[in-house]
Amino acid sequence: MAEQVDVVVVGMGPGGEDAAGRLAEAGLAVVGVEERLVGGECPYYGCIPSKMMIRAGNALAEADRVDVLAGHADVRADWAPVAARIRDEATDDWNDQAAVERFVKKGGRLVRGTGRLAGPGRVVVTGGPGGSGPVELEARLAVVVNTGTAPAIPPVEGLAGTPYWTNRQILRATEAPASLLALGGGAIGVELAQVFRRFGSAVTVVEAQDRLLAVEEPEACELLARVFAAEGIEVRLGARAQRVSHDGTAFTVTVGGEELVAERLLVATGRRVDLDRLGVASVGLDPTARSIPTDERMRAGEKLYAIGDVVGRGAFTHVSMYHADIVVRELLGEGGPGADYRALSRVTFTDPEVGAVGLTEAQARQAGLRVLVGLAPLPEAARGWIHKAGNDGFIKLVADADRGVLVGATSAGPMGGEVLSGLAVAVHGEVPVDRLRHMIYAYPTFHRAIETALHRLA
């Protein structure tokens, strides 16, 4: 007989952990189901440890800029402190005991294993520790699905069975390889490519699209390509791996008929969901779909809610947490607004950072809007000129001419993700462009370039 509880959360990534903990604190009987680590990809294999890597690489880059600005510095890169910090500070050596205890102290119960839907409100958990039989759970109120995504591995001849890295293995690296070949020029690929180049690895990025960060504005892609070229990162665009082999010490990857050799191979060609494994057919959903459709309250069916990556609104921790808040308010009867994605923000933490919110220019035009665009290069701004070394970047604004509001923006440059915050407020709040033009922008700041871009809207 199935155990009766109020809520079952399948997948205890950032959003699932937050929702399960808050609902348990509110007095509901909550079971969290997790087959890997409580906290999910972000604290162990994503956001937190990768940004520690990036912070270290940026420190090396800043040291290299001393010669331009302040004399001379001799720097020796050492990966050991980076690996130690990730192991000890970020992941506790990939141990989630602290996260488990935090959840239990809030009143929740954790069940280890793979959760599979078995009809409305029903979850069967298998494969837990100890080899015990399946655990059957029945939720009186809701099942919340937060199973996230996994690395998408392309069907390249010879790749399977080789010791390639995904984000999960590369975040455990104990040393920087002599050479690294990255398949994929999206956010994960470009961030980690730059990090390892700064630690001395010879790096090549192979991207099937005709530009890096293909989902972003072309100006951002061109900017990153120039920076990568200056740093000695080789980029192959419009290229795909045809074959992969590994001889025990190095990878050989055939790209466009040419053989590229590297000590390590990073596969960063996107993320995927596995809805069939989740058992969504039992609740009337398509197991072959790329995401779970929800309404603005994150409802996906009878007693079923979905949050985070599986919803298909981007593999971002902040989106998962946003969804979790909506579901918690819904289940506790607190009301409040539903999901609104018009100001969805994203940041690629390269140097320069590429922050973006809302629609790109191309997306706005595809939506049938009458578009105005304003562009302000950061080196032309006073702060950019002062900054000098490492001042690459720009502010790009996309406005709906008929409504007189911003519908998208990109902030690329030093601290581009931080500068993005004001633009995100403008897009989300639909602040009139005329009002933005007449704000006071502190001088000399990077964000003052927003004012220049506003006056260039045309």
C-alpha cells in the first residue's frame, strides 16, 4: 500500500529543495526524492564550482593586465588551490549530508532513489541504497517534478566508451590538462574553455553553429570571438566532430576531415530531459517531448506541478527558484502572480561577461514588433576608457517602438551581469523609454553607457 503524504517532490535540485523545505516548514508532510545529490547540479557540478574556476581564471587575467596599467607582475598559474576550493568549500567533496540535514530539520523526509510517476499523485521510488524494494508514495496535494536535465551526448562515432568529460567530470579536475578540446560553444563550453586557457591549456572550441553563444545577440558572439582569438583560444565554427578515438593518453577528434588531438575532451553540446524515464505517460503527458508544459501556476496535470529545467524555460537556477516560489504560494493558498518570462535574465560568465534579458533583436523582429535598437560600446564610455585593459563590451537595447518600452537588452563587459540588473527592472516593469532617458546615471560607471544606448535608439 502506498504511503500517504501531502507533497512529493521528485528531484531535489535548487528549486525542488527550496519548495520541499518551505512546504515542510509550513507543516505539510513532505517527501523529497533524489537519486544523486540534494541540491542538484548547481552546487556540485554547475553554478557554484564553475564560478570558482572562473574567479580564479579572471584573477590571472587581471594580473596579466598589470603591465598595461601599473608596472609589472610575474604570475604562475596553479590549479591546485582551485581544485581544493571546489572540493572543500563548494562541494564538501561531493557530499550532500549538510543539505540533507537542513531539509530534515525543516520537517521533511528524504527518500533516495529514482522517482517515477505512476498516475495522478502517485510516485514509485526504486534503486535506493540497500537494495530494498520500491517505495510507493501517494500525494494528497501534489507531486512536484524537478528532475532537471543531463548532458546531451551527441551520437559521434567512437565517442561512447572514451573517458570524455562533461560538466560533471571537468568540475572534479585535479589539474589543468596540457590541451583541451571543447565540443560546443554555448555557455558551458565557452566559460570553461576560457578558464583552462588561462591556466595554460591549449584550447580549441568546436561549434556546429556559425557563431559562439548562438542564442545571444550577434554583437556578443563577435565580441567573444575577438577576445578568444586574442587569448589564443582556437575556435572552429560551423564544424562538427565526425569521429572520436582515445589511445589511452589523448583524444583524436576528426573535424571537417582534419584530425585534432587533445589530452582532454569536453562535451558541452547541450542538455536533455528524459521524460520517458520519469514515467510521464502515466499522467497523460508525451514521453518523447523536450519539456513538460505547464500553465502560469506551474500546473502540469492533476495533482502535478513541474519546475526548473524540465519546463523548458532555460536551464537556470534562478528560473527553478522562481518556479518553486510560485508552487509554494499555490499549495499554501497564498496567491500572488504566476510565471512571467518577459524579463528572463541570463548571464554567461566569460570575461567579458555577457548578460542578457528579454528578447534579442532577432526575436523581437520575429515577433512582429516595430523595433528600435541602440548600441553603446563600453570603450567609448568614460568608465570603459578609464578601465582600459579588459574593457571590451557594449550595451545593446531593443525597444518596441509602438509601446515605447524596452523588450530586451544585452550588457556585455566587465561585471556585465551586475549592470544587467537595472535593465532587467526596466524590461520587467515596462518602464517607458522616455522616463529611462531622463534618469540620472551615476558618473563614471559602466551602467552610464545605458544612457548613451537609449539616446541612440533608432
